[in-house]
Amino acid sequence: MARELRRMPDSDVPALMSALRAALDGSGPAILPFDASAPAPVGRVVGEADVSRPLRVEDPIALVIETSGSTGTPKRVGLSAAALLASAEASAAAVGGMGQWLLCLPAHYVAGTNVLVRSIHAGTEPVVMPEGHFDAENFVAHAARLTAPKRYASIVPVQLARLVDAAEEDAETAEALRTFDALLVGGQALRPELRHRAEALGIRIVRTYGSSETSGGCVYDGVPIGATRARVKDHQLELTGPTLCNGYVGDPDRTAATFHVDEDGTRWYRTGDLGEVADDGRVTVLGRADNVIISGGEKVLLDAVERHVRSLPGLGDAVVVAADDRQWGQVPVVVTTTKGVELAGIRSSTAAVLGRAAAPARVVVIDAIPHLPSGKPDRLALAQLAATSG
């Protein structure tokens, strides 16, 4: 059965939350939040070229999240009310109970929408930070408006870094962060050094892993939450559980390529990540399966190179990207804001841990690392910089 799909700007959070509540209980249309700062398509069918018809999706989809994914190709992830509420229930159980949330991320991202879903599930009203530049002063001011006994926020590592920098200099900021029962940090890898600094201040950090396809974070600190299960098949991490999406709206081929059903009827999601699952079920994510280069005939996992480089003194903000090379085919290149970095030391240290082919070919120093609105480094822009630096 087809269901109306209503596009809504993420800037009007109260209206979005009201519509989302109706979408979840079935009394209103499905919702597609969009970035209010970006141009919105008018009157098209999701996944189809016909622009004259209203937007519609199939039941039981209640929410559609538009995301470019790691490849840059747009995806429209269709999520049911059952999946979203299963995610909210599992998250609450994992962090210690339902509570009130501070919304720090755009509501058109699954992490932002999840704050609204979890608030609806808990019967609480979220406090909404204004759009634009994120800073500790604003965070502290809005955190003071939280009134529930249990308090939570979902943030990305770049936001956590700004909060920790401020908290190390200002006792009021540190105390405000300690009032949260948990700060959920996801969206990209969390540097161990940053986590250690936060925990030294008495801040509870929960590292999350998941995607729009899993209704957001479904693995907390390496442990699958709720009924989520993980496995590795053909070296790729796969996930299953009640939080999985229905598929990609208007794209059955991509859905079939990403989700598959075992003989026992279990439906699995291919994450596109390389990973490991221990005997006790603990998950370790090694990096994107598509973020691998061949350098001199050897495979090099750029995420592993980046993790190692970031562990070196002064290189916590480093991003490692690929660049073409006449001799080796492709090589890793380090982009950082740290001046005076010695390439020889980075090369020898990386080669000792990961092998000669993984040793970065050069270091590119820039004034600031460009980021996407999600808080992730803009790797395309950085790769273009690396390409012109050789």
C-alpha cells in the first residue's frame, strides 16, 4: 500500500517532531526531513523521474533519510516505525534509561532525527541548539535548559574535540559536560587520545557505530545493542536485527545488492566496512572496504594508515587520502594543519607497523581541515589538494 511522503525542513524542529510523532503512530504521512539551507526538489516521486506526481512511499515506511553515503551517490533510506522505536528502546537500555536530549546535529541526519524519535519514545521535549557554528559556550547555555534527571546528547568527534578543549580550560564547561549521563559520539572514528582526555574530565563517552540503514547507532563501545547481531562474511562486516531499514526507496537494485536473506530467513545488511567480530560478539571496525589502494602491487588500507598517523605526536587531526603516483600506482598522503612535520619519521614509523607500502609519500600542510556538514572530513576536497601537491 502506498503512503504519502511529506518533505519537511529540518530547521523547524517543533513542527518536524510533531509530524514525526504522527508518522510513528500511523496517523500521519511518512516524513522526509531535508536540509533547509539546500534547494529542495519540488513535487517529484522519490526514485522516479516523474515530477508531476506527489511523493509517495510504500508502507510501513515512516521516515526517509537522504544521504550521499561514502560514494557520494544519493541514497534514500526507508525506515519503519518499528525499526526506529526498536532503536530507541535498545539505546535507552544500553545507556541506562530514557531521558531528555540536547539536539546538536541537523535533524535531516539519522543521528539528529534519532534524538527526536528517542524524545518521543521517552515522552520528553528535546532542547534544540541553534544551527550554525558549534561552540562550547552555546552548548553549556543550552545544556542548562535540560530539566530531566537523565540527560543525553549525540555529537560527532569534531564537536567533542571543541568541548574537551574548552573544558580543560574552563571548570564551568567541564561541570556542564559531567551532568550528562552519556555523550554519544559517532559519525566517524573517535581518536583514543580524545576519548581519554574526555574521560579524564569525568565525562561519560559512548562510542557509537551504525548508519541510516540500521536506524543509526546499533553498536555501542563495540557491543551490539538490543537484538542487533554482527558477523564477518567475505571480510566485510554484516549486521542484522529489528533496526534494519526496509531498503532504498525507489532503488530495488541497490537494495538487493546491500541486503540479503540467509536460508534461515535472517536478513543481513552489508555495511561496506571491514571488521572483526570476537567470540563474545564484540565488534571492531577496521575501515571502509572501498578505502583501499594498491601501491606497488600491495593492498594498503588507508583507514589503518590514518589511525596510526593520528597516534603520532601533533598529528591528531591528520587525514590520509590517496594520490596517483607514476611509479607505485597510488600512494597514501597525509593532510594536516601541523607545521614542521618530518615526513621521514612518519614514513619509518608507519612502515614498521603496517609495512613499506603503507608509508605516506608526502605531507600536505593546510590552514584548516575542511569538513562536511555532518562533521566528517571532506575527503574529496582533501584528495584534490593532495593530487595537486605532488
